[in-house]
Amino acid sequence: MAGTRVLLTLNPLVYEALKKKAGEELMTLQELISDTLRKSVLNQKKTKKTDKFLDQFSRKR
């Protein structure tokens, strides 16, 4: 996987939970974390564009 490297320090319990989840999803831990972050960022961009409540009360006009 090409891209910028990031170093994460995880609580051992979180690490084990993520490792288990990655195994269930048939992914590596790196793939699971990358996919989760990608989905989060894409979802955040969608929310900002379509959230009319935030548009009404936003300081940017």
C-alpha cells in the first residue's frame, strides 16, 4: 500500500479488539484501520455538504 506512514500507539485492549475485527473481516490490521479512516473522512465530507442545519448556523457565509 503506497502512501504516507503514520505511527499509532494503541492500548493493548484496543489492539486486540482491532486485530480480532480485522480477522473477522478477512483484512490485515493495516487494511482495517486505513479503511475505517477512509470511510470516516468520506462520511464527514458528505455530512458537511448536506447538513442544512449546520449551513444555517455556520459562521462562514
